[in-house]
Amino acid sequence: QVQLVESGGGLVQPGGSLRLSCAASGFPFSIYVMSWYRQAPGKERELAASITSNGGATTYADSVKGRFTISRDNAKNTAYLQMTSLKPEDTGVYSCNARAFLNDVWGQGTQVTVSS
């Protein structure tokens, strides 16, 4: 069964940190580009970060650059998003995505709420 399962979301105070995980199964994880998207209430989904299949290159949205770090462990079929210096505007549903050739896999998402 092709699947992505996110975990690690929750409620955190401004300035705090969270680490999201995305566990993959049912497909050859190591050849897929992995990305984290987020959707804030009332807004369109946006790309937060991406990492190439071998982890050699990463890209970030300007809004998270310097605060978020995307990584992957191909031996564990898992991608991560380390988030630091969190702001209230980082609140939203975070979903991971795996993409290769014409294949596109999405997780169900995990809620991140940044509030005091």
C-alpha cells in the first residue's frame, strides 16, 4: 500500500521548535523528491521545503528560510522537517509529498499550531 504518514505536529509557543516526520511505505522512497507543504486557515497551500532524492539539494520558501530544515533518511524511508523560531503565521496543516516521474503521493497532514 502506497502511503505517507506524518507525525510530530502539535501546539507550540512562539519561538519554540517542532520536528515533523513523514514515514513512507509501498514505493521506492529513495528515488522520490520529498516536499513539505503547508496550508494556513483561509489560505492556499504553499510549498515550504523540498529535498532531492539523494538529499544533495534543498529549497525553501522565503518565509521559512533560515528557520526550517528539511532532511531525509533513505535507509528509514523517512523525511523530516525541523522547525525552529516558530511564529504564529506558521500555523497550519503540514503535509508531505513524494514525487517522481508521473507519480505523486500525499500524506494526510498534521496540524501545527503556534500560539501563546
